[in-house]
Amino acid sequence: MVPEVLTTALLLSQGEKLEPLVKVELKNGTICQVALEALDVLLVHNEIVRFERSGGWAVVGRDPLRNREKGPVYSIPERRH
């Protein structure tokens, strides 16, 4: 059985909009292409191991990711007190 979040993400990827697709590797080892909106859904639900960027694969939990609402998220410690 396919988890509901994966079904939702796949439906988002198959929509009529010609949105750029991103290659992702899911936790179950499946490699597929999803729309950017679907990528966000899968990231929020922790279903992605890695996804392809222009500079190569970004590994979730290792590489800095951006928050689509707040802009870039950096793995640099906060220095303000």
C-alpha cells in the first residue's frame, strides 16, 4: 500500500501545469521525478533521502536545505545573543 503522502505528491507531479520536475530518491529506494510542490510535501513528511540539484545530489539531513516560506536555511550556528 502506498502511503497517502506519496499518493498526494505523485498527483501533484502529474498535474496539468508544466512545472519543472526534480529527481528524488525516496526512503524505500525508489528514484522518481516530482514537481517542486510535491518535493516540498515529501520533505515535510520526511519521505525523501536525497534530491538532485543543478550541482549534484542534496542529501536530506546533511546538506543545507531552504525553507520555501522563509528563504535559505543555512547550517551556520546563530551568533546573536
